[in-house]
Amino acid sequence: MKKKFFVISGFVLVAVISFGFVELDQSFFKINQNIDIFGRVYKEIVANYVDEVDPEKFMRAGIDGMLNTLDPYTVYMVDKEGEEIDLITHGEYGGVGVSIGLRDGQVTVISPMEGYSAFKQGMKAGDIITEVDGIRVSGMKIDSVRMLVRGEPGSVVKMKVQREGEKNPLEFSLVREQIQIQNVSFADYVSPGIGYINVERFSRRAGEEVRMAIKELKAKGALNGIILDLRNNPGGLLEAAVDIVSKFAPSGSTVVTTRGRRTDEERTYTVNESPVAKDIPLVVLVNNGSASASEIVAGAMQDLDRGVILGTRSFGKGLVQTVVPLSSNASIKITTARYYTPSGRCIQEIDYLHKNKDGVFLTTPDSLRKDFSTKNGRLVKDQGGIMPDSVVEQNTQSEYFAELMRKAMFFKFATTYVSQHQTADSQFTATDGVLKEFEKYLSTQKFQYTDAVEKRVNEIHDEMKKGNYSSEAAAELTKFSNLITKEKSNALARHKDEVRAALEEEINGRYFGEKGRTRTELSYDKQVNTAVALLNNTKAYEQLLRLPLAKR
């Protein structure tokens, strides 16, 4: 019987292996067959289409078309696109240390970076760039201008700018340097004993920068709590996320697990060092702009009950990408795995391989999301980003404020104000007098906007005309419309708190750089202030980490 068993078992094993080879052969056959068809279509079109076809553009369209059937993170990259990935990975590029953007259609200096050529030679926020190495930049795309400014470290780039208060253009000869992009953009105390660390990206040095930030905070005084701000951080390197968690979580803790198509590709990342902030109370801030590596950090902290997650639900990207070189100037960034938090949940929200009848990608409804447990037994769910332990919405912006921002009124007023008040001995405060100056400035700029009530009144007016309403009714609506117009003239008074905060942020940024801007911004930040209050309330903090979410 044993002999028969072994013979049968052997036969089954051979059959399974043979079947595997058959499947593999069939797969290779299909691949080769389809590559042959694709190549023939490509050659026929390039050779015989009625109009001349660019072979490179046509091939790129074919590749992009294939990849568009997958997720948006799987992309084909050439030359400069690959350079952007390198920038994300290493956090370095050759440049003069200046952030630029479009303001009123003009290429404008948003902020010079301290310590680099543009800052040292006196370039200022608000300067309008007119030429780069003799090339007029008016009308150019902002990315094209950035490419002109960037280059090999040690080389010189000449820039011509127009500055408010100066009759003639200013010329700068700037030496390009190796610009090190900071992952930690700001770290300081925001309240006695409460430190704040803002992580904007996850390149290779992110973990080391967080460690140094904690060390420097400790050197300044007693560090009784830390706010780790990951809001609007789109992510970066998975290894950098693991490194950051390792500064807070106990040694040996699981941070994240990645699982690819094959079971032998599963990999678990753990804390392999002694954390520098193991027992310091922690609040992690997230919002819908927190994605990928940010969610790895937030998910690990939540599942390990290492800190309180505060803010609004994160983006929900649980996919891992790998960059594969294809040639000397081309590569493909391909999704190779999903990642899972320590509790075992995948927080990927969108199913990119399935669409509904309207062509919209599917998402899992809340009722079908699976339950998982944190280390302390708190309930958490999968497939929907990271849901905060404490949901705190950020302040909503009025339409008036949003329109002022869209038209760069704060930015332009700050440029004018600082040109008239060259220095400041202390933190700038937007007094009622400054608000009046700003109001006059808006008048000179002929600033106008239409709010929601005014839009609705106009719609009702049109509907009444179509419905042949009486002249008496139209007259009453006109009276109401006039009241709305009068009320609009008091818009600044009604929204003065928003306006005051924005003016102080912008002008303190001009006087004291990005640190001055950030300090002012944080003082008005509802989520940061809530985090400070929570870290100062030990009982409330510990209760959030103990009490199961389902019972709140």
C-alpha cells in the first residue's frame, strides 16, 4: 500500500509540475504572440499611414495606452521624468535655491532658500523674473523656467528681475549649488514642553532629519509631547517611513508588510534600533493630502497605539512602486506590491482594475470594510485610508478669502508693504491700521468677487424673468440685491480674522523667512492647537489610546 501511495503521489506531483510548465509555456506563447501583433501594427502605421507619424511619439502613445488600463502610479518615464524620481529619492538637485511660481501670469520668486546663492545675493520674494541667461521667460510654462534655472553645480546662471520700488531691472549672476531639499521643513516648540515637527516628504534622509529634530528639541528644554505633522505629505520612500517610525516605536515592532503577486515576495519591515522618543506622548496630524509613506507612518503609530492620529481621513494609497530601468534614458515605475499595517489591514481605497457602468473606479463602501484591532484592542478598518482617532476639521475658508488667495492679493500687498517698510524688529502684527491699508490696496487693484448669495440672487432674477413675474416682485428682489451689494462692501470686516492671519503669515515670511511664516501660521492652526491641548491633557490622551473606537 505504501508503495502504491508513493507511486500515486509521485504521479500527482509530476502531473502538477507538468501542468505548471504547460501554463508557463502558454503564458509565454500569448506574450510573444501579442508582442508580434503590437510590433506589426506599429510598423504598418509608421510606414503606411496617410500622414507622417513620429515613431517615438507613436510608441509613447502605445505604451501610455497600455499603462492607462492599470493604476495611475504605473508610468513610463524618460529623461526629465526620471530626474524627478531621482529628486524624490535623493532629495538633491543643482540650482540656486529659489522657489518660483506664477503670480498674475508672471514668473515670480515665492521664497529664496536660506543659505543658498539666491538668498545670499539678495533675491527677494515678490521679485518678477524676466530673463534667465538672456532668454525671456514671459509666457513660458513654470516647469520650463525651473529647468532653465537648474543645472550642474558650480555653473553660473544669469537672471534679470523686476522689483517693486526699483526703476531699473536688477541683474544677478548666481552660482548653482547642490540643493539639499529638507524633509523636515520646520521643527520647534509651539507651546511650553510641546515640540512640533513638520515632515514634508520622504527621501533617504527623512529618518535622520527627524532624529536630529528630536535631539535639538530635547537640547532646548523638557520635551513632554511631540506633534508630527504629515498633512499634505504625498509620501516617498517606504524605507524612509520605516526609519521615521523607528524613532518612536519600541525595538522589534512591526512597521509594515508588503505583499506582491507571489507569496515568496512578502516582506516585513520592523524597528531595528533603540527609539529616541520611545515614551514621549505623540500626536500625528493627517488629512486627505497625506498619502503613501505618510499613511505607513500614521497606520503603524495607530496600530501600535504609539500615538494619537488627529485631523481628517488620509488619502488611501496602499500600493508600493518599484522603478525598473529599461535603457540609458528610460525606465518604468511599476506597482509591485500592496502594503499592510501592523494589524494586517491594507488601506488602499480605490480599485483601479474595476469600474462601474459610468466608468468610475470602484471603492469599497464603509459597510463592507473589514475590522482589525490595534495592539490595545481598538477597532480600525481597512480600504479607506487612515481614519483619525480624533477627527478635527481644519478651519473652512470663506469665498471672500479664497478669492483673495486666487488673485494673490496677500502676496502682492506684502510685496508693496515690505518695499515701504524695509525692516522689522519684532514679529509683525496686522493691526486695524494695517487692515485699512489692505482695504485701500484692494480698491486700487479694483478687486471684485461674487459670493454664493449674490450668485443665487442672479439665478432667481433670471428665473423670474423666464416666469414673467410681476414688476412688484422684481422690485422687491432688486431691493434685496442692493442689500447684498451693501453687505459685500463690509466683507473685510466680516472676515477680518482670516485676513489678519493671512497678512501676518505673508509679511512675517518676508521679514523672517519661512520659519517666521510657519510660526505665525501654526499660531492660527486649529488642528495644531487641538493637538497641543490634547498633549497637555494626559487623561484625555491616554483614554483615546485605550478606549475601543467602536464604543466612543
